Amino acid sequence: MAEQQANIDKLNNEIKEKQAALKKQKEEIDTQILKIKEQNKNLKLVQGQVSKKERLLAAKIAELEKTKADIANQQALIADQNIKVEQAKENLKKLDAEIAAKQKDIDTKEKQLEIKDIEIDTQKNYLLLAGAILLIILSLSFLLIRTARARKKANEELRQKEILILETNEELQQTNNEIISQKEEIEEQRKMLALQYQSTQDSIKYAKTIQTAILPIKENLDKVLNSFVLFRPKDIVSGDFYWFTVLPAVEGKTEKIYIAAVDCTGHGVPGAFMSMIGSRLLNAIVNERKITSPEEILTELDKGVVSSLKQSQTENNDGMDICLCEIEKCTDGTFRISFSGAKRPLYFYKKNESQLYLLKGDRKSIGGAKTTLNKVVFTKQELVLEKGDTIFLTTDGYSDQNDKNRKKIGAVRMSEIFNEIATKPFGEQQKVLEDILDKHQEGTVQRDDITMIGVQF
């Protein structure tokens, strides 16, 4: 590239030198032309002089006739002048020829310069084209080298990836084999779990059968009380239970009916075990040991749970909350209700007052290692109700049930519901309670076991 530029510069210098020489020759020609013009001027002057002399000659013709000698002399002079004129004309012709030759030479040289300029422009174009081609070749060479390097690098990376893929395939194959083995093992475990689950479900269903067997038969309850029972276990078996027994009139004592709604710790199978313990203990205390006062029944029930679960020797804290009523029909047609509660209240509605009331239970649960430190003593509260009055015994499952916004029914709303339904026919009250519960619970799961007993006198 540098050598070509040097050649171009050399050609430019030669052109400049030739142009300078041509300029010099042109200046010389211009000088010659000036000289020729000067000679033409002189010639004109001479011609003017000749014309003047001719006039003088014409003027002197008369004089010539006067003197032949003067005429001869004048003719001789004219002859000399003619010769000179001819010589001058000849010189002019020579100068014209030289000027024409030099002009032709100038034209030739100008054409040569034009040809040179064309050649120089052509050479420049060739050089530019050669430079462009060289640049393209260099660019292509760079791209080819870069592509070759990239291809080499890509091939190396591809080779590494192939090695990695082979290794990964081996690992995947090994993992797949392990997964297949684990899947087979999991399938075996699933089958075993399914069998265990089915066995557990069968056992729980059988436990439900046993739990149902220990619950009072509704027909027996209907024989002695106008009542309804709303009983909804959260699971197959329940930690809630309701209990009922009748001590017939003997030795002058009137018939006594005992009814209870009990909420054991937990729900499902653990709660069901507690419910069976509670039911068995209540039957033993009342039916076998003939302990009849409600506060004494709860005291003995508390002792029985602590003893059965060895809670004085362990940290077991299971227990139960209970609403227990003793119902005795008086001779005047009224009903005396003796109530004792372990953290559960008794609701009662007096028809003639159109008002719902509440008796609070004692702040002490049945059983539990911690309750042994609780020195609260169970108490008994009594009230007299008339025909048409109603009592409600409940666990906390109904009031604690939440809706889809996690809002509970609550004890206040439940009291309002009792007050609203108490004026309705007793046969409709359970359905209203169930409808309200279903609507409130819609879209959510049941939170706890639910037990509610209504008795109308």
C-alpha cells in the first residue's frame, strides 16, 4: 500500500514538472507572439510609410517628370523598399508558420497532458479499487481467522459438552435406576400404608360402632324427655359425647333424670378414648355408686379421670368440660333443675318471661395434671322451671365454628339464636340450628366436635 502511494506521488511530481515545462514553453511562445505582433506593427508602420511615400510619389510624379534622375532614384528606392517589404512578408510567413507549429505542438502537449490526467485518474481508480479489494481481502481473512478460531472453540466446547452429556446420561441412568428402585419401594410402602390406612379406618369405624353403642339411645331419651340432640363429630369418632340416665323412684324418692353434654380433650380417636372413659365413669358413679348430687358427681368424675390416666404420677393433662343437669319433676307440675358445670354453662329459656338466661359453670375442668393444683370446688346451682320452658346444654363446638372469613358464631350469637328459636315449635328448633350452622360453615371445614341438647318441659 505504501509503495503504491509512493508511485502515485512520483507520478504527481512528474506531472507537475511537465506542467511547469509546458508553462515555460507557453511563456516563450507568448513572447514570440508578442515579437510577431511588434513586427506586424512595424510592418504596418512601414506600410504606412510606404503609403505615405506613395502619396509623396504621386505628389512628386510631376516632379519626376521634371527630372528623370529624381524619378530613377525614386524608383530605385521604391524597388529597394519593395524588396524589403517582400522580405518582411516572407519573414511574417515564416513567423506564422512557426507560430502555427508551436501552437500545434502546444495542442499536442495539452492532449498529452489530458491523456496523462486520464491515465493518472485511471491509476488512482485502480489504486482505490486495489485498496478496496485489499481491504475486503483483509476483512475476509480476519473473518475467516476469527470464524476458524470460533469454530475451533465451539468444537472444543461441543466436545466438552458431549463428554458432560455422556457423564450426565450415566448419572441420569443411575439416578433413573435409583428412582425406579425407590418408586418400587414407595409403591410397596404405599400399598402397605393403604392396607394400614384401611385397617386403621376399619378400626376407627369399629370404634365408632363401639362409641355409638355407649351413647344413649334417642328413643329411650324421648320416652322420658321432650328433647333434641344435635351431634356432629368432626371425624369418624368424636371427642364429644352426650350422656343420659334415669334413676327410678324408690323408697319415697322421686324419679331423677340425669343428662350431660361433655367435651373431652382433643377430637378423633384420642377424644373418643376419653369419651369412653368419661361415659364409663359417669355410669359407675351414678348407676352403680348411687352418687346423685351433680357437684359430687363432677368431683368423683374428676378423681376418676386423674386415677384412670395416672395423672398424679405423669404429665398427662387430658380431661373434659361438662354441663350436667339433674331433672326432677315436682308434685306441683314444675321441674327442679340441679346444675353443675365444669367450664360449661347452662342456658335456659323461661316462656312466660320470653327471656333466655345463663348459669355459669365453675372455672375448673375435669381431670388434667394441672387441674390437680386448682383448688376450685364444684358447686351446684338450682332453678325451677315450668311447662313450656327450655334448657340448652352445649359443648363449645357450635359457638367456635368459623366461616370462610374465620369469624366464629360466638357465644353471644348462639344465645341470640336460642332466644329466637325458643318461641318456635320444639320440633323445628333442631332444624333451625342445623340450617344456621350449615350456612355459616359453608366453604369451610368443621373445626371441632359439636354437641347440643335441647330439652323442653
